[in-house]
Amino acid sequence: MVSECEYECARVDSQVPVEETIKAISEFIAEGKVDFIGMSECKAETLRRGHAVHPIAVIEIEVSPWSYDQNVKDGEQDGFLL
């Protein structure tokens, strides 16, 4: 049985560029410690920047009538969200 493991950047740290965070996590993939990278609660532009460093396999967003904003719609147009 093969187990798959995702490492998720739960929230983007405003003090650290997302590119540095994703690069650090991608090193865990290279070492075989995790299989996928995910991001949560980020803007579409931040997702694009992270994805440019390493493919982002999972994105977690809050879906509610009160928080569904333009950033989510922008991500959908880029094909990140279905």
C-alpha cells in the first residue's frame, strides 16, 4: 500500500516571501518526506507565485456567501480551482 502525504502552507506568513516557503517545502519532496504541496487561505496572486516555484497540488479556500471574493474567482479563471 502506497501512502501519499501532503504538506500544506496553512497561511502565508507576511514576513516571509511565499517563494521561500514553497522552495523549503519542495526540498522535503526531493528528500521523499512528502509527496505534494498545498496552500490555504491565500490570494490568487500568491498562489501563482508559489506555483511558479513548485506545482501546488491542493488549495483550500473558505466557501461561503460572505467570503467568496474576487481572489477566488481569479484563481478559478487560471484553472487552479474547479
